[in-house]
Amino acid sequence: MSVVSKKEFNEKIFSNIYNIINEYNLIEKGEKIAIALSGGKDSVLTLHALNNYNEFLDFDLIAISVDEGIDNYRNYGIETAIQNAKELDIKIIQKSFKEEYDFNLDDVYSNFKSACIPCGVFRRNILNKTAYELNVDKLATGHNLDDEIQSFLMSFARGDVLKFSKFGPKLDMIHPKLVPRIKPLWNTLEKDVGMWAVLNDINIHLEECPYSYLSLRAKIKEFLNINEDKYPGLKKNIMESFKKSLKVDLENPPVLKNCDLCGEPTSSNICKTCEILDLISISRS
Ligand code: SF4
């Protein structure tokens, strides 16, 4: 690909991201935005895109990395996250499961059908608590269009329609301790994220998580990729259907309360983090 094509590609991918930021008013002047930075291609593009967007709007950026404790995997991602943050002169706060819960994901994953269940719950808990303590206005994640469709189909397959309210490029404040989330890559295809990283020779962590193959998400991802090749436009069509159902659901946002045990926001009396921690402590006693 010529230099001009690379320039055009970069302009296209960044303007796509900026359009989502503008259309959904994801960031406002003077805000403090935290980025969940794993070192993977999506979070690294989010970091670069928001850093570039600072040209048009004045706001503060900080990064948060979470080490789940996956041996021979996440340590490389964290290294990449630190290098990217350093290169862009963005402060990074490092957190870990070990420091927060006194175990690594590797120590407890076998108690669950999929390692992704405790991993996702604990990571979201740490990210939200850290963002809240840092007093940021919003937490940006690297969810791309493929991730969003996968999550949508997973909730659909599980009959968990309550989760639909978590979709969309922006999750507004629905509890005083829940930091609003934004997804600047909401409209960006995963293959374009990969292309951006390759074309620009960006330092990203490329390895697949050793636990990912067990997840429902991995199976849905494979199904979508195979069928997108056979029926081009399938992903965008699912996204369009999804946007229609999103409109309906946003009229009834969920009501959150405080967890009886830790006080964090939850839709039940006990939050998922405490529920899973209890399960782990029983299995380890
Ligand atoms: Fe965690 Fe699953 Fe992602 Fe691995 S694939 S980092 S276990 S959520």
C-alpha cells in the first residue's frame, strides 16, 4: 500500500471515531477521561485516537491497566500498554487482581465454566473503582463494532435482555458510584483496527488469551467472521437491528442499588464481584 493510501486509511479510521465522539457527545471540554488500557490493539487505538482528538478539544487523559494474573500472557500486554502510554506522555495507573483480591486469575479460573466469567466481573469492578477514585468523568474502553455485536448476540442467546441497556457508545451515569462508560470504537470494525496497527507499525500485544477459546464469545466471533466472508455486510446489518432495539431499551434504563456487602453499584442485593468472591472463598477453604 502506498504512503497516500496509508494516509487515507488513517484519516478514514480516525474520522469514523471522531464522528462517533461528536454524534453521541462522548467527551466534553475540560473533562478527565480514563482509558482502560490492556495493550491489545483496540485499547491502544483508543489511546492514540483520544490523544489525537485533544487537538480539537481540551480534555485530560489518564490510562488504567489491570493485570488479571494470566501467566505468560497479560504481563506482555501490560508492557505494551506502558510503552504506548509513555510514548504519548500519558500517565498510567497499574492495578492487579493479586493486589485487589489476593489471587491471580490462574489460581481460581478452574472453579468456573469459563475463565472469562470471573475475569470480566473482577476487571470491570477494578476499573470502575479506580476510575471513581481518580475522580474521572468517563471511562473509555476499546470495544469495537465486532465486540459489541458479539455481546449483543451473547445476551440474546442467553435471554438476558436486561444487558441490552449496557450497549451503545455511551452508558450514562445510572448510579453515583458507576463511572459513565464510553466506547469511541463503537462503529469501527475489528479488521480495521488490526489494519491500522500494521500499517502504522504500532507496538501492540497480539497474542490471544489462553482462556479465550473456552468462551461463548470466541464461538460467536468465529461464526460471525465465517459468515461475514460468505455474506458481506452481515455484521453491519446485525448492528442496525441492534440499534433499533437499543432505542427501545434506553427508554427504560435499569435502576441500580448499592451492594449489601461492598457498597458498589449493582442491580441485585449482592453484586457479581461479591457473589464470585464468596464462591471462590468456599472452594478454597
Ligand atoms: Fe479474561 Fe476471557 Fe479476556 Fe482472557 S479472554 S482476558 S479470560 S475475559
